[in-house]
Amino acid sequence: MAIERTFSIIKPDAVAKNVIGQIYSRFESNGLKIIAARMTQLSRAEAEQFYAIHRERPFFNDLVKFMISGPVMVQVLEGEDAIRKNRELMGATDPQKAEKGTIRADFADSIDANAVHGSDAPETAAVEISCFFPTLEIYTR
Ligand code: RTP
Ligand code: MG
């Protein structure tokens, strides 16, 4: 299985709940290395651009409003099968439907405030990583 990189966001709800460390610990104990990380607050333009694929969906405005409502942690995770593994650790989009023991089942309150983002494919991972981290800020040790 190839070593991959994926892009992750700890969303404003989870940052406000003070569970950054608990979420990082799940990445680390499941073979995902944090190779870049930063706390930031997204601008409206950044959030709209980030979720542009959902622009026509009815939930788009609420999604953008939520994503800019407070600081987030953005990070690059590296490991075997990282994209799929991170999505598995995150659980389903709707925390009510997320499997027990997943990040969303344990830390998210609703489909809107669902604790984490993770890239869904190699192409989106590459684009999302390059939007947030210049190569020099990614540490491969
Ligand atoms: P994300 O992009 O944040 O990692 O979430 P995801 O892949 O699991 O879900 P996606 O389909 O990409 O949707 C992006 C975010 O939009 C909100 N959403 N609301 N009300 C709804 O039916 C609905 N569907 C999606 C969620 O907050 C989701 O994380
Ligand atoms: Mg998505």
C-alpha cells in the first residue's frame, strides 16, 4: 500500500470543545503522521473556495458560516492509505450515522457541526494541501 498524504481540518466546533489533542491522538495511534499543522481562522472567501464544489447545494451558506465561526486547525497527515484511513477514522458525514468510536460519533453534534474535514480523493488532497501549505512548511523529517 502506498504512502499518501491527505489534508485535514479540525473544524470550529471541535476546536471550541478543546479536543484538538484527542483528535490528534487518534491520527497518531492509527499510523497517520502530522507533517504540517497550523491554527487559522478562515475568511469567507477561503471557505467558499474550499467548499466550492457544494456551491449550488442548499446547505452551502450555513456550511460557510459555520466554517468561519471560529479558529480551525489545518494539517497534513501522512501514512499508508492515508486518505481512506482518515475518512474511516472520521466516520460518516452525519454523526448520527457515524460508526461508534469514530471522531464524528464521539465529538460531533450535527451534520453541520461535524468536527473534522478530510480529503476524499488523491486529486482533492493534492489541491487542498497546496492551498494551505507551501512545500517548505511540510516536514518529512
Ligand atoms: P467534509 O468535506 O467536511 O470532510 O465532509 P464530507 O466529505 O463528509 O461531506 P461533504 O459531502 O463533502 O459535505 C461537506 C460538508 O457539508 C455539510 N453537509 N450538510 N445538510 C446536508 O445534507 C449536508 N450535507 C453535507 C457537512 O457539514 C459536510 O461536512
Ligand atoms: Mg467532503
